[in-house]
Amino acid sequence: MANAEGSTAIRVYGAEWCGDCRRTKRQFSELAVDVDYVDLEADPAAAGEAQRISGRTNIPVVVYPDGTHQVEPSNAEVEAKLRELAILDA
């Protein structure tokens, strides 16, 4: 199943100065889940894309293969979504 951008990957929009972004990026790494990480500092134009998806300026924005997204999700919210999508074992 493809996300809104036509990809089957999980996409994370974030920035290194953002603690929640670093936490979310680290969680995906620790769970061995590959993500397409979009660094908004390196690609400032992508900030508009993240805002269009979420309707907010908050980050991180996590876009899942089923087209849903989360904004500033907790670790528990990310893990629950990954289980829902069967990316992690239930």
C-alpha cells in the first residue's frame, strides 16, 4: 500500500534541533524499521510539504504507508501504529 506520496516507506519529517524528532528517529532505528527521513534543515522546502500533510507546523510528522500520519507522536503511539500495520509483530 502506498502513502500519500506514492511510497511504501514510512517518511519522517524532522530536524536535528527538535528533541521529539531525535527521539522518534532513534525509536525507528532501535526497532530496526527503515524510514525515509526528511531533514527539514537540509531541505527547507520540505517543511511546506510536512505542513500540507499535517495541517500544522509541529514536527516530527510521520507518514505511514496506509496514508495516515502522526504529528509529534509518543513512542507508544508509533509502536501501536507499527503493530496495526503489521510492521512489528503484534
